[in-house]
Amino acid sequence: MASAGPHPSAQEWHSEAHTNRSGVHTTFPIVNNTGLIPPREVLPSNFHPIFPYEVFNAVQSKCFPLVYGSTDNIVVSAPTGSGKTAILEMAICRLLGSPGGENFKIVYQAPTKSLCSERSRDWERKFRHMNIRCVELTGDTSQAEARRVGSASIIVTTPEKWDSITRKWSDHRKLLEMVRLVLIDEVHILKDVRGATLEAVVSRMKTIGAHARFVGLSATVPNIQDIATWLGLNHGNQTSPARFEAFGEEMRPVQLKKYVYGFPNAPNDFVFEKSLDGKLHVLLAKHSERKPIMVFCFTRRSCEGTARKLAEWWAACSNDNKAWAPPLGRVRVVHKELQEIVPFGVAWHHAGLEQQDREAVEQGFLKGNLQVICCTSTLAVGVNLPCHTVVIKGTAGYSNNQPQEYSDLEVMQMLGRAGRPQFDKSAVGIIMTRQENVQRYSAMVTGEQLLESTLHLNLLEHLNSEVGLGTIKDIQTARKWVSGTFLSVRMRQAPGHYNADGVHTTSDADTRMQEWCERDIGLLQEHGLISTSTPFSCTEYGNAMARYMVQFETMKLLLAVPSGASLEEMLIVLCQAKELTEFRLKANERAFFRSINSGKFVRFPIQENLTQSWHKVFLIVQVYLGGCEWPNDKDAGGIKRQMSVEKTVILDRLNRLVRCLIDCKAYDGDGEGTRTALELARSLAANSWDGQPCQLMQIPGFGPVAARKWNAHGVNTVKAIAEMDFQDIERIASRNPPFGRNLSKLLQDFPRLQLDVSLHEPGHFEAPQDIILATVQAHLRHTTPSKPPTWNKKIPAVSFIVTVSDGSLGFVWRGNINKIDHEKGLTLKFSVPLNCPAQIITSSFSCEEIVGTEVTSVLESQLPASAFIKRTNERSISRTTKTIPKQGASKELDYNDIPDEDLLAALEPALSQRCNPAHINQQDGSSLCDLPLIDDVPRRAKSPEVYEPEKMQNGRWMCNHVCRNKGLTKSGKPCSHKCCTEGLDKPRAPVQTKKSSIAASKD
């Protein structure tokens, strides 16, 4: 890597003249009282291709001495379109030219995947000549691409993804030492709910990271100095603020003309925004100058409706009166309704649109094949789609599950899409709002809303994570960590903005933060998530909460799931998670979901009126896992399209939550619960119920219709098809050769597992025992011909679990199938605790990502009753084997669908294992080492329960409800029983535990 030579200090650049690298005295042109710096005069030749222009603009030139001539942290606030990205590239060049800069990582964080993709492509191209690799790590990144992180110098990611990575770095601090530069784009998202993640991960890297420099970019905000105070000057001086530069609208390269129009009010935001459709075309005809237009709408549905209206209006106008030019070429989209309007130069763009169509619309707009895009406010950030005219059609957006008026900052972001230096000299911004809001928006010239922290909304979750990482060890270190956050800075400036239950609002900022920490630490301890003794440490439940990024309220739901809960009960609880509350059941969707609920393919119909959001999530999951038929309602098309988008997000989050539930149940020693949770996880990952005929949908090319066709011929498993001859396959499928031969070849890789289990019990007892340890030996094998065995281009993960008939967990092993020798197999020898005669030991061996692969072995203990201590008031224990449905696949992926351990392994091939390999073999891309060690399982096995009435603190007797002690009812709802809180006059008689359908029962 070529060295840039010595760097001039920041002070050396603050003159209008400078001696260039060739020794020639150069005078810089002056714009806005700033001398414009020519990159070729002041940078080494190897950096010239990165800045392909004659001079930096005024914003870039003023920042150049602070960014390239210094290593201090810096924050820059400037209008959209002012060339802020070049400032990040200056910081990269500064690091590349520094001595000893060969072994480093640069982390770039942006709020959206689209912005990350754009930046990754741009920098991969710009820095290729210097052999600097750039890799993108977001939820859309494949595992193969993720493994490139080891050879990459620049990591482009989102705050959420980087959070999930750094949470696992408590034992790998030297990886953090490789991060020398952190670039934060759109730092003003701190005010958004997602900003809490950015704030936490930056504060974490400030605490743990070694000498990492921070460079932040923001839109125009009035309190940029607060961000500078938060970041600190450098790693060694956190008390002094970072350097900062703030630029106003006068620095916009394209001057923006703003127009505000007020209209009469309407009953609600939806009706008002729809009424604006009739006024929109008049304003476009007046202001657009036949140049590209972007219309920001209230909802996704509004985007589509507005686009149709504009297409109809344009088609009805004469050529002389059309507000935009005809398309220059064809735009190829898949969405049928979108196909109907793109010939008129109009399209819509929102998160509900398929990725392929979103990209087609973006490219069509850039090429001039589309002149108008109707979009939601999400397009205001990141995606570089230049336009001349921006229209904000209604100043309310949908946020936090309810309509809310846009903030000043959001409005300025949307208006910032108007005008790009390479396209226009002027731009137009039109705001359509209610009459009473005209004065507010007329006065808006720059962003006037103060940037506030949102960390307090998720402080509990982040405190738990920091305890797990070792950053927080006691109340004092908790206060110290919070004092280093942006929340701390803003709380001192605006204490009235931040309120919390149990925290005195009259106290000073420092006292309130102390009370806040004590309150949240106390809640974490109360629910068993962190230890009560110091130094603080996460319990197994707290580790699971942090590992899977589960919200505190959801964690309380998971911890309240009763032992031995059924699959239906678990799914209902998961669907009520706080992470899924955004999927509201809308009024126009109720008839559609009622029709689904009454369908014959719904495995768990809801036995109550469909009114709650979790009802929608519960049915969406069953539609896709069961291959349910869609209602034939003519108006259902839009709902089905929306469901297909929501399904992806729902299943992704459920996969994460059910992984947390598996860990909790394993830690509880709840064998039946662990088995059921594993089954649910496998079903979710495979998009098919395990043990059901719909499991055929996991075969590539098989959908619900094909699966039902095979089911009608009595073929319900993949193994059955794999064992058929070519001719029978082609006959049932009604396909011609070589379809049968190709399908048979494909199914040769379908895993075939074998299991042999033997039980060895002690033969002599000197005295009766409370618990007797029986020795079990299991031999695991597979007969899959391919080496290594693969299915759908992935090496399957497998699990082996042993449960006892009293519901306890006896043993668990999880790993990759390639851990099992193809010839010799794998032998496991372990002890299982027995506490009464004739207990049933059930062993199951299955793939975690493929349904229909489970093999089981059932053994009955032959120990005599005389071997055990005789118990009184003992609950009866079933001596019959429970029929366990066949089980299948699960995906051990993190929040954004990328296995973080693969990334860590790529960063450091010799990553040390955090668990004992003699106990648990870790599968790739999983967190198996966080399961209890095998030797721990027998010690944690539960003894048969002996019923003893319990008294409450008030002297009354505790009832038998499952929701006592602040638990949940059988329906997963908060308890409202008077007896659960006040108790009973007399103790209740013991009752036999039984499982019931949550949806059908009402406490």
C-alpha cells in the first residue's frame, strides 16, 4: 500500500493559499468564504481516482483539514446533496496513508440496506485499484458473501447487524482492535426508534474499542454539538467534544424553492390524504416544469392509489398539457397492477414491493423511463434518486403503529430529495397539509427539531446486553456506561423530555440517570435475567435475551410459558411478542382472515372473534406452513401480496424468538418443552409443518398444489418419493422424462438418519435411592451418499435429544452432520436421572433444517420399585409413550439472517471455542455452546412434584392457576384473577395437569 507521506495539520489548511505536493504555491478559488481545494494538488496520486473532480466544493473543502489533516473525531451537519460522502472518503484516505495502516478494519454504518448496497458497490469500484476490498453485511447478504469479511478492509453494515456482531465479541476483543475507523452515515436517525441501536453500539465501541476514530454525517440539525459531545474528541479524550462543522441551506448546490398549500380538514388522516389526490395534478402542472417528480404518500396503499390517479390524469391530458414527458423506454416489472401504469411514466415504490420490482423502478427513474414515483417516507433516506420536484402529500406518516405528524427533520429529509447538482440548478418542494399547519411549514427553512435520544425506550435490553459483555459489572459501571451515551447528553440539556416510571422527575439529570439504572437493573434481577450479586453477570435467560435480541416484555412472555406447553400454546405466545405488534389486523382484512381461519388446512383455528394483531400473525404463519388455500375474494389480491411481504419479516423474527425459547426450555430442564420448541423452530425454518403431508413443499419446485397432488396419491413424505422409481414419479407428477430421473437424483441427498440406543441400569442397590442415574449409549449414523452431506446446498445441522416420561430433559447434543463419521458414526454415552420405576426414555435424532428426517427410540426402565424411596402424595407419572410427531428443520440464524459466528470465524480463523467440545459439538452458524453442558443436564433434572399448599405473604392460600405469581393465563394473556393476587381462604385440592388449546380456552 502506497504511503501518502506526512499529513498537514488542521491548522495548516486554514489559509486561502497552500503549497501543493510538487512545491508549487497555489491559490484556491473562494466560494462562500471558503477556499476550494483541488484534490489532485493536495492528495497522493493513488487517491486521485477516488475524487474525480477538479476541486472539492465548499462543504468538502472546509471539512478537508479536519478530516484529512487530523485524526480527531468529527461530525458534519449539512443539507442533502452537498457532497457529504466525500468527507467519509477523506477519512478513509487518511487511514490508508497512515503508518502501520495495513492491518485494519473500517466499519461504515447506514440506516437502510439500500444505502448500504449503494455505498458498497461504489466503494468496491473506487478502491479496487488500491486492493482495498469492501464487503456488505446486512440481512440481504448471503453466507458466501459474508465469509469475504476476512479479506475485506471496509465493512458496510447496518447498526442492527453490527450490534448483533459486537454482542458476541466479549471474548474476542482483539477483533475490535482491528477497527480503526467508524463511519456513521445519517447519524440523525438517533431520534428514530432504531436510533437506540446505533447509540448503544457506538457507545459500546467507544468503551471497548481501541483507538477507533468516529466520523459522523448528519442532515441539518440544530444541536449538532450534542453529537460532538457524545462522541468525544478522541479515544484518549472523551471529555472534550469532537470537532464539528454545521452548514445551512445556503450551502445547497441547488437552491430549493418551497411552497406550502393548506387544505380543509377531514375526519381522519386517511380521508384527508385521499382528498389530496384531486388537488395534486393541479400543483404538478404549475410547478414541475416537465421534470422528474417524487410524491411522498401516507401509506403503501396511498402510494398505489395516487400513482393510478396520476396515470389516469396524464393519459387524459393532451400532449401540450402533460405535466411530464413520455417514457423513453420500457420498464419491466413483475407486479401486474404496476405493469398497467408504468407505460404512462408513473410507478410506486415502497417496502411492500418485491426487491426485483423496486430495483426496476429505481433504474427506470434514473434512465428517464419513469418520470413520477409515488413512495412512502422510507425513500427519503439513502437511495439516490434525483428529481426536480418533491411533493409531500399530507404531513402525517405512519409510525409506531399509529398516524403521527412528520417531524421537521423528516420533512427536510424528504424535501432534500429535490435537486441534484449534476441535473438541476433549481428544485421545487411542495408541502400539502391541513390549513392549521400552514404557518408551521411556511416557517420551515432548515431543520428546527432538536435531535433527541431514543435509548431510554430500550434501555433495559441494552443494559442486559452490556452486563453480558462485561461492560457493566455493578450499579457504578452501569451509571458510567449510561453517562457515555447520547441519552446522557440530551438528558442534561432537556430533562423534561425523558420520563420513566419510578424515576423522580424533579431530580437533577445525574440523579435521574442513577435512579433509572437502579430501576432497570432491579427489573432485570427480579425476572432472573442478571445476577443479584456483584460483579453482575447474565443468567442463562439473560444471555438468551441478549443473544437473540429479545425485548424485555417478550422475554417475560417466554419465561412464563408453562412446562410441557403444546406447540399451539407456544406459537400463540410467540405471536403475541412485542416484536410483532406492528402487524396490525386492519378492518378491511378481517373478512379475509376469517375465511382463512375456517379453511380445512388451518391446523390451529382460532376459536374467538378475530380482533387482535396476534390473530393475524398466527394465521399468516399457518397459511405458509400448512400450504393453505387462499380465499377467492376478488378484493383479496392486494392483501395476499402484502401478506407475502409481511410473512418474510414475521418468520424471520419468529425464528429468532423460538431460538430463545429453546434455550430457556433447555435451561429449565423441560424436556417436553424443549422438544416442542425444536419442532416449532424446524417447522418455521422449513416453511412446512413437521409430520404433516405438506412437508413435501420443502422439495425444490414443490408448492402447495403439487404437494396436495402427491398427497392425493398417498405419498406424504420425501422419503417415499425418494424410494419410488422414475416411471411412477413421472406418472404421478404428469411430467415427461427425464423429470423422474432428475428428481430421484436430487432426492439422493435427502438425509437418511439412523439411531441405535441401549440402556444400562445398575443391578444392585444397598438402599433405596431418590434418583438413580441410568447409563444410556446412543449411536448416531447417516447414510447420505454425498460427502460432505448437503441438502439445498447447505450442510444440515442435526440434533439429538433425550426426554424422560416425567417431562424432564435427560440429554441434548447438537452439531453439523459432518461431525458424524460417514462410516463409523458417532457414539454418545451419558447418564439419565430416573426417579421412579418403569419410566420411559425417548431418544430422537433429526435434522434441524429438514422436516421428515426424525428417527426415534423408546426404552422403558426395568428398575424395581424397591430401588426408589417411597413417596407420599406423589403425582401419577405416565408409563406409556407419547406419540411424538416427526420433526424437521430449524435455522440457527441471527436477527438479520446471517450467521454471526461465520463472520467471526472469517475475521479470525482460529477463534477459540467458548464451550467444552467434549460436551457439545457446535454446529456452524449457531449458538449451541450457550446450551447447558451435557453434564449439567442430569443435575438439573426435576424430581416428581409433591403437592404442598403454599401460603402468600398476606396469610391467605395460593390458588392453582398457572398465572399466579404474575404469570400469564392459558390463553397467553395477563392474569385478571382476583385469587391470583389476593389468595384464597382455604387451600385448594391438588389437580391433575392437562394440556388444553389456548385458542379455545378462556380463564
